Amino acid sequence: MTSGRGASGPGGGTGEAAAWVDGRLVAAGAPVLSVGDRGFQLGDGVFETLRVRRGVPIELALHLARLREGLAVLAIPMPWSDAELAAAIAAAVATNAPADAAVRVTATRGAPAGRGLLPAGWRDLRPTVVVQAWPHVRVPDEALARGIRAIVASGRRDAAHPLATVKTTSRADHVHAKLEAERAGADDAITLTIDGHVAEATTANVAIVVGRRVLTPPLAAGILAGTTRDWLLRPEGAAALGLAAAEAWITPGDVVAADEALLCSSIAGFQALVALDGEPVGSGAPGPWAGSLRAAREAWIRAASGG
Ligand SMILES: Cc1ncc(COP(=O)(O)O)c(C=O)c1O
């Protein structure tokens, strides 16, 4: 968690100087976490990744609410208030220099003395809470112009699983999907539900544009309730551009038959998905809606962070 070895952060940035760990700032490489920490041992934790612009965490309330909901599913208490977490984010951002940052908030069940899934005294454990910040790195223009080529991941999503919509620190299935993409020479992987509907990409939600409608899978597809997806569906999102946004079950066939397809996340924004399993989506090149939605979301973030 605090490796500090110049590892690439959520925004692709490097050089994390210090992390906020349980109330204090520590050098990013310092050995501050117990080897017994459940996040390390079992992936027993929940995290959030959010964008900070000009020192303003974008949609902080949504991110913290999602974090608390996820923690509640795993019965992990959050010892810090939203105001304290906001102060922790401010401290991590200030220490790591740029006011434009990618921030990660991680909370795990903590470090029990004993072994086992729920060892004696687990209810009294003090959770470990870490806030990290990296410089925000925007997606390069060449990458935007090229668009994302994805494969369909071999693993399926059980949409009925109680953790399907929780951003747990157990991301090995997402890492595996990304490895499959890498091996196939693709940029990303789309995971399908057990019954073959599109769920989400490895670190983004999916949407398609058909005519003047933009469609994104429902939360019942077992996906993360992405904040960017949420914006897309709100009146200030797609509707402000004259697109009717709705939730809909979509298949890989719908993706390749669409006029455009999109991936969206708080750090990377909107990006065009131009191919799926080697089949071109629409014209096979980024279309106009990907650019318009990206620009509109950026303008909204600028306004939300004071211009
Ligand atoms: C699996 C997955 N889906 C969707 C998203 C998009 O969520 P948000 O828009 O809140 O960043 C993410 C973001 O990291 C993600 O990891």
C-alpha cells in the first residue's frame, strides 16, 4: 500500500512522497502496516479512487458514501468522519505537491492477532485507513485519438454476488482480466455477466451511443455505481448535450453495432471504446460523442472546482 517505489498510481502518476495512515503522514516507503493487515492478507477492505482539481475533491460526498456502503457490506467500521477524511485527503494532496491529484482512500479491517477469517475479537479491530495522492496525469491526446481496444474477459461476473458492486481491495479478478487484455495486445477487458450481458471494464463503466440515446448497464449487472456513470445519467450529464441517457442491458453485439461506445471513470474521464474482440465499434475510430462528453465532463469538473 505504501510501497513508495515509484509505482504507477491510479492516475498513472509516480513519485508519491507521503501517505496519510491512521491519522498521520508517513513517508510513502515506510513500513507502517502490520504484516497481519487484512487488506494484505485477504483483500478484506474497500477503497475509493477520486480526482482532486485545484485542491477540490470532485464528488467527494458520492465517493465517501460509496466507501461507507461498501464497508457496511463487509461489517468494517469507518473510524473517521467525512470531515476528517476530507482533511486527510487535503493533507495527502498538499504533501504530494500538486493541487490536481488522483487520490485513493483505502480502509481495511485492520490487523488481528489471530489467524482465520473471523478470529476472536474481530469486532473490536481498529480498521486501517490510508489516503494516498499522486499528481493527476491526463490521458495523452494520442491515446484519446486512438481510442481503446478491448477484449471480452474470460471470467464472468456473478451479478447476484453481494460483493459484485463493492469496490473491495480484492481486485485480483480485475488484474487477471487486464492481463488477458495485455496478452491479447488490447488496452482493456470488458467483463460480462454470467448470462452474457456487458458489466464493466477493469477500471471503468461502459456506455454505448445509439442515435441520440446513451445506454449504460444497470447496477443489477453487478457493477460499480461509478460516479462518472452517475453524472452521465443526471440532467447535467448527457441530457445537457441533447442525449437521452438511460440504463439498459447490453450485449457485446450491441456494443459493436452501436454508433459509439465509451468507457468512463473519475480519473480518466470519458474515452472512446473503438473495438471489441477485434471487431470495430461504429466507424472503428473515436466518434464525436466521446469527445463532446469528455469535454462536458471536464467543463463540469472545472466549474465544480472553482473554474
Ligand atoms: C470496476 C470499475 N468500474 C467503474 C469505475 C468508475 O467509477 P468512477 O466513475 O466512480 O471512477 C471504476 C473506477 O475505478 C472501476 O474500478
